[in-house]
Amino acid sequence: MEETANSDGHKAITIYINGTPKQAEKGKLSFAQIVALAFSSPPTGEKVQFSIQYTRGHSEKSKGTLVEGQSVEIIEGMEIDVTPTNRS
């Protein structure tokens, strides 16, 4: 897939979150932004946390995990898995 310009002229790329293609602006995405893209209505509750793992990222860091407060530089075709978990 190719990069395309969105309505405000920024480069939009396709990434895959939980196997679903999503359009995002090229650059960095925060932990919170990724969770928002993964779930239209994220699970909530006092003990709900999220686990984020990614693959097919930049060559210097092609795979890894994110914790709350971190961000990652996204690239075309990147795959991100977001899993809700219960804190014990």
C-alpha cells in the first residue's frame, strides 16, 4: 500500500491493529492513541489494563512492546496487537 495525503495534507499510512487495517497519520502514535484505534468502546474498569505489542516496525526497532506513556514511530504495514488484561 502507498502513503496517501489525507484532507489536511498530512501523509496517511495503513497500519494493522488486531488484524484490522487502520489509516493513521505518519509519525508517532502514543499508547493511548493506539488503544483508541483498537477499540471504539474500550473495556473499562478499575482493573483493566492494556498490553501492546508491535511487529514490522522500523528496522532499528522492528518489534517490541509499549507501556502506558510511551509512543512508537509507525510505518506502512506495521502490525500492532492490543489486548485488554485484568490486573490481579
